[in-house]
Amino acid sequence: MAKRRQKTWTILLILGLVFLALPGVSQAWAAPSPSVEQLLQEIRELEQKLQQQEKNKKTKQAELKKTQARLAEVRAQLQKLQARMDQVQKRYEELQRQLQEEEARLAALEADLKAKEEAVARHDYLLQQRLVALYKGGRLGYMEVLLSATSFSDFVSRLELLHRVAQHDLELLRQAEALRAQVEAARDAQQKQRDKVAALKAQVAATRSELGQQIASSQRQETTLSQEAEQLRKELDELERSSQEIAKLLQEKRIAYSRAGGFSLIYPLKGGPYRVTSPYGMRYHPILKEYRLHSGTDIGAPAGTPVLAAESGVVVYAGWMGGYGNIVVINHGTVNGQDMATAYAHLSKISVTLGQEVAAGQVIGNVGSTGNSTGPHLHFEVRVNGNTVDPEKWIKLR
């Protein structure tokens, strides 16, 4: 623990010497003029507007993504419904052919039914004639026919003739009953065929109607979602245009502020703001396990996130520095007699070199977890005359 503490103090001493070695160091701090304060206030307001614009853009982008996903679902559903409608249409055409065949069968059945009814009518007429004759003749008629025989053989012949007449009458009766049964069966079959045809027609009509309604509903949804997506794109374009205008105005204000003797910082991460995971001040160190001053502000961000120079200046350190890991230190010059610098630690990659001039907003590296770090984040420091100060006095980080 003693060796670690000694190493830590050595690193801090080196870093302090780097900052103290910056030109133009002065212990006096001149209060900004009212014009500088006014410019600073305008800069802060523009920064807030720009951050709000970024939040609005993210919200709109999320809405657009959600709308586009829903639109894709509706279009996929519409495609399935169209495919289903094609199948139903084929089935409908097939049923139409079946219906035509059934109608032809029904027509044939009607003709057959008519013929059978005519045959039944003829048999009924013949049977009625025989019954009338039998009624008029009665049993006496049969006896007279038999007793009028001239011989025994004539008697037998007459008896056989009467038997055949009776059998014929019985056959006529049976045929009439059979024809009636056929007619009734044909009528039942005809009714069933008609019912089947009606059911098939109703089924096809209902299916087509239901699918038509679903397709129409999906098409309306597609139109609505397409319009919403287009409107969101327009709003995003407008937000982007507005953000560019605000950023341009902000840059102009920063230049004016610098010329007036002020000092302004921009957000040091692309795509922010991100969550502050550990602010400036005393804290229990998660690795060293002791209470000590946290000399900067930790901002949690995904590994690889571009790190931006918070203000223009010259790179006075770019490399490895113990617990800081990969670090970049930028000297921003003297402002109102005070030497200003910023530091960016735990980088996964350094994109600048010692002595390089950088502009505000220029990428100087990427977020990492090098050195004493528990996860990807940016350790951001602001130093005045080599001494650390709370970065949030100079820039809104949350």
C-alpha cells in the first residue's frame, strides 16, 4: 500500500509539473468584465439549447425507428394478406367452376324429376282406371266370368287370366309407389344440392369480404405510418438544421468570448451528454480503497466513443501516465492572467501528438479503461495554474 501511495503521489507530482510548466502561469485571477460574463451566459444558454436539441433528435430518432419497425410489420402483414387473397381468389374461381357443374347437375335433375313425375301420373291414371273397373264389377264380375266358362279347361283359363290381371294391377301399384319414392328422393337430393351451392357461395363471399376489410385496414395503417415516418424525417432534418445553426452561433460566441478574455469549454465527448459516474471532490477510491480528492469528473460512455478537445490549444502531453493510463493534456493559454489546461484520461487510443495544435471539438482520442479504471469512461480534468478545479464550474456535464 505504501509503494502504491508513493507511486500515486509521484504521478500527481509529474502531472502537476506538466501543468505548472505551461507558459504564462500567474497566481492572480482577474474577474471577467460584464461583457465577458454576458457572453459566457449566452454560451451556456446556447450549450443548453444544443444539448436539448440533441435530446430531441434522439427522441425523434427513437420514434422514427419505432415507426419504421411498425411500418415494416404492417407491410409484411399486408404482403401475407395479399398472398392469402390470391389463394382465396383461386379457390373462388375453383368454386365458381364447381357451382357451374352443380347448376348443370341440378338442371339435369330437374329434367329427370319432370320425367318421373309424368310417369307417376301415367301409372296413377292406369291404376285409377283399373280400380274403377274393379269397383264397378266387384266380386260378382269375377264370378260371372268364371261361371260363364263352357268347359273345365275354359274355367281354368279364365281363372288364370283373372290371376294375371290381378298381378298386373298389383305391379302397377308397386311401380307407382316406387316412382313416388324416386321422385321424393330426387326432390331431397335437389334440395341438398341447392343448400350446398348456397353454402359454398356464402363461404366464399364471407372470406373475400373479411380479407378485403383486413387488406383495406392494413393499407390505411401503411399510409398513416408512412406519413408519420415522413413527418419525423422532416422534423429530424429541421432539428439537424437548427442544431447546425446553434452550433455555428455557439462557435461565434466562443470566439468572441476568447477575444474578450474569457474561457469556454465544449462537451468533451461526441454524442453526449452521458452520465456522470463520479463527480469532482472527495470520495472513497474504488481501487486504492481510501478517501482522497477525485481530481476530475468521470463520464461513463461506451468504449471507443470519440473524445473531443474541450477548447482549442496545444497538446503538451500525449501518452501513458501511470494510473491515468493513456492521457492527453491540452494547454489553452492564459486567460485573464490564469493559465488554463484540460486533461483527458483512461483513453483506449490517442489521436494527437505532443506539440500538435488542436481545435475545439477535434477528436483527440477514444474512451477506454486504461490505467486505474473499473470500466470504460472519460476522466476529465480542468486545471487553473496547474491546480485542479471542478470542471462543472466551466461546463455543464449533467
